[in-house]
Amino acid sequence: RPERAFELCEELSKQFGIRLNVQVYNNLVHACTVNQDMQRGLKMLEQMQHNGVRPDSRTFTLLLRGSLASGEVKETAALLRAAFGLPEGHPSVFKPQGCSSKARPVGNSSKLCPDFVAEVLEGLAIQRRSPQTALQLLRDLRTVPGFRVDPKLHMRLTASMTSAA
């Protein structure tokens, strides 16, 4: 009954002036992804930012897993870019119009685990047959200060290109 959870959060927020925190939003996003409702999950991301709540690594982990599972290559790539503050990030993350003054861009604060990022890139390359997208993302991620990933990942992604051909 995820719908009741959304209603309850809205009721409590209005009735008692409770401001939802990142953990509550993440649980709502999780409910969306478990129920394969990525559109609503992305709306939760927008709502978070509109209310001045900064998405964290769990937010992006949930959305990336859901997006990858649903086969959304472009959306997955855009979410990964947004998580690291890279250009061409998902529009739900950097939406200046209508956002409160408290809303902040995500930037490079998500701290996604390098092993999880490798899992997403390999998922794009192998499961979703988008090795070019995965390789370009890897090149872009290498420009992020302090971000390190398994050096053999490039070889695995390149190998997936030849096996996909």
C-alpha cells in the first residue's frame, strides 16, 4: 500500500508542519522503484529538491537501480551524471524554476560507492547493450576529483562492445 504512505506523509506534513527529511523521501522513492513507478520516483526527487532536501547516495542508488532495471538507458545515464554534478545530468535534479531558495544542486556530494557505479556501467554495457554510453560515462566520471574506479572496468566495458557486435 504505497499510496497510503504518500497520503500519510502529506497529511502529517500539512497538519503538524512536519518537514520530510531525506530518509522519509528515500523510503518513498524506494516504494516507487519497488512498484516499478519510476515516474513517481523522479517526482519525489523533484519534490525533495523543491522542499530544500538534498538527495543523498541512497536516493541515487535507489533511482539508478530502478532506472536500470526498467531498461531506461538515457535516464540511467542522466541520473548517474546528476549524482556527480556532471553536465547533461537528469533534469529532475537541477530544476531551478519553482524551487525554493533552500534547494541546492546536488553537485559531487552523492558519494556513490565506486563498486556500485561499476555495476551500473556494466549493467548499461552488458544488460542494456549500451557499451558506448557506459564508456562515455566512465570517461566523464574520471574527471570527477577524488573519484576512483577499478582500472580494469574500462577493459570489461570495451570487451562488452566486441561481444555485443
